[in-house]
Amino acid sequence: MLPASIDTLIVGAGLAGLSTALHLDGPAVIVEAADKVGGKAHSEVIDGFTFDVTGHWLHLRDEGIRKQVFALLGDDAFHRIERISRIWSNGVYTEYPFQANTYGLPPEVVKACVMGAIEADRRRPAEVRPEDEPVNFADWIRFYFGEGIAQAFMIPYNAKLWGVPATEITSRWCQRFVPKPRLEDIVAGAVGCNARGMGYNASFLYPKQGGIQVLADALARAVGHDRIFLGRRLVGVDLAGRVARFADGAQIRFRRLVNTMPLPDFVRLCADAPADVREAAGRLRATQVTYYNMGIRGPLGVPDHWIYVPEAEWPMYRVGSFSNAVPEMAPPGCSSLYVELSDRDTPPEALIPKVTEGLVAMGLIDDPARVLFTEIRRIPCAYVIYDFAYHGSRGAVHTWLEGRDALSIGRYGDWNYSSMEDALIDGRRAAERLAQAGRVLPVSALEVAR
């Protein structure tokens, strides 16, 4: 039964919420609207195939988080995988990242990419401070890579991914996630001399069995299932009165609150949020993603873990395969695909023939009849859009929340572009901040204060 009061209420049983509870000393409970833990880091089984919510490859670079995950699951629970990822454009495959691997493209495309990179290098100062970089993402792309690479891949691909033109996006999100090869790397990549492994995701870990769900389940066991309340949809929060209300009529009093649900959605539930904070939250944008989970009879024709598709002809921007990385994700003799759609206007059912045509053209399958099933899934809030209202609006919301002893963390609670490991770090950091902010009150004190 949900307690009447608690010191710390955590909204959301995704990785950030679970990590907060795991690191936090003192009374705390997690409330979750869904019927399972994990948030976006969950898995489902369809006819013996295991699917995540698109690609959920794990990078553990923080030593403390790495040790914790291995302590929960054992380091032998994971495959260690070297990335196989390419770009499919102009009817050919090139290595990832595109900007350092144009070898194999039509000669005129390679020439445009190399000459554009040379011109950009000549114009760019020898030393560039982050604050001196172009703030417009389209300009940032041209500043570092030149017009050829911008037009051949970077601008069209990012428009498909984000659902808005690169001119509407600030460049301040991308320093970590977009590799910036040197001119010599770009030239080497044009003649096929670059080694693989560039970028933050050159290698990754993945559970041997059960999909990424096993990570969330392990965290939940460590937190204690008696502290996690599933199927509890939050419908209202009074931060001044320290009360949260749920769809089933229950309510709980709290002293501190940690939110991990999407930041604009949470603000809409806050009864005492002033008009300027609501307006700021209303300016925060995210793109929706519709994707397919596809079961395939037989092996795939290429070994890639994921493939980028920049050209406007095709209604998808990325195609990935869990089974290419971990064969156990599909039944024996079968393979699996997830296909992320960039066409957000056409009904997804109507796009299946064109997507299947693309899978054949890409060499993933040789016959549409090999597709055993196509299940449509949607992510209403997938990628936070770093537009030019982003920083001011997000900052205003966080300032108001923190002034009321409420933290909002994780990819969607904090409203950022980040990894699963970042969510785990956010939870640890939130617990540390709460510990530093003051002594945890026992529940009995809360009852007296009420």
C-alpha cells in the first residue's frame, strides 16, 4: 500500500529514478505509471523475439557506475561488442562517421566533401573556443566539415532525426556526440585509409539474455520492490503543500521530490506553477518517433548493428539489428530489426511497403516474404529539440523547481540528450544533492508536521 507520507518521493521508475532510490539514504518510494520498471530502457518479447525501445546500447565509462552494474549483474552477464555501423547513401555503404569515411561514394560526392572540408579548414582559426563556435547547428556543421559533407549527410540526416531543420537547432548540444575529425582524417577517409573506432560509441556492452530490461530489473531488486509502486499515474502535484495525487484517488505527502517524467508534462501537473513557468515549459519541444519492430526469417545480409539512412527518398533515418549484436535476441534461424521512421505525417501502416523496399535495396533482406511481422510502436517524447528557446526556458523551469525542493533529472526530467549511463549518474548525483541539502526526516516527524 502506498504510504500516507514519505521523506522523498521519486516520480518514475526509469533508470534515473531507480538510481536515485538506490543511492539515497533514508525513506523514499518510487511511483510509476507503467506496469513495469525501466522507462524507455525496457524490453518486450514478441513471438520469441526480444525488442528494446529501439537501440539501447550501454556505455559504462564512469568507474563507480560500472562497478555498481557489475556488482548487480556480474560482469559476465554482458557481451562486449565492437561497433559495426555504417551509412547507406547513393546506393552504397560507407563507414561511420560519414565525415571521416567518404571512400566508396561516387567520385563527384567524394570530391565535393573533400574540397568543402579543405575550404572550411582554411577559413577556420587554428584555435576555436567552444563559446566561439557558431550557435546555429547548420552553420556549425559547415564551420567544421564544409558544404560537401553538410549537404551529402549531416544536414539531411539531422533533419530526419530531429524532425526540424538544422537551422532551428543550437549547436550547443553536439560537442560530445558529433565526432570532429581533423582534415587529415577526412582526406584519409576519402581514400580508404581510416581505421574504425571513431566516436563515443565505438564499443558498448549489452546483456547476454533478456534485453536491456535486465538492467532495470536488477536495479529494482536492489532498491526493493516494496518501495516501488507500479500502475500509479500521477495526476497532480502541490509543491507548496507537499502533496502528490494519483489517478486512483490516492495521495501521498512528501518533504522532497525527484521527478523523472518529461519536464513539460510534470510542470502541467504542478498546481502552483506560476504562469511564466508554465509558458517556459510550453516552449520546450521534443520530436516524436514511430518505429517498427520486425521479425525476419533467416540471417540478415549485412552484419551492422545500426545503419544511418540520410536520403529523403527513404522514410526511415536509422535501421538497427539487435540480433546482429546479440543473436539470442531472436529465435534460432531468425533475425530482428528496428526501423526508426522520419516520415511523421504518413500513417505508419502505409509506409511498410516503402520501408521493405529499402531493406531489400540495402541488402538486409533479399525477399519481402522473409518479414515475419511488423509491429508499430511510438515514442511520444523521443529527442529533446535544442532550439533557440531551449536554454532559457529549461533554466527557468529548473530554477523554479529547485526553489521548491524538487529536482527534475534524467533524459526527460532534466530535458536533455543523454545516455543510459548518464541517467544512472543523474540518480547518483540527485541523491548526493539531497544528502548535502539537509538531514533526512523520519516519517514520524512528517506525521507530526502534518
